[in-house]
Amino acid sequence: MKTKQLANVLIKILGLSQFIYAILAIVSGLLQSPPLMQGMQWQGTQWRIMLIPFAHGIVQLAIGFYLIAKSQSLTNYLFKDDDE
């Protein structure tokens, strides 16, 4: 396996792991949110408490998707001096 191919596979694996951790963070944030625990009684502070892990999960989801989708261009950028 060549260097660029290995780097491409490793970047995709990193993106997939970010994607999975993001889904777990979003589900965990939704399940542990106070409004769900109190029968959907929304208040101002409860929105902020729920949005912090949810927003963190969305950012992780975007990073994971970007790494999976753009792994080939990232590999070409990182190893532009390598010959195939």
C-alpha cells in the first residue's frame, strides 16, 4: 500500500470515528436534557443546558463528514510532494 492510499484510509477512519462520537454525543445530550426528564416543560436555562452537548455533537458531526468526504483532497494536499 502506498503512502497516499494509507493516509486516505486513515483519514476516512478518523472521520468515521468522529461521526460515531458525534451521534453518541447528540443522543446523550438529548436523553440527559432536563426537559425530557421533566415531561417537556421548557424553560430558558434548560434550553442552554441542552444545546451545549447538542451543539458540540453537531460540530463533531460536521468535522467527521468533512473528513470522510474530503479525504482524497486532504491526502493530496498533505502529500503533494510524494510521487505515486
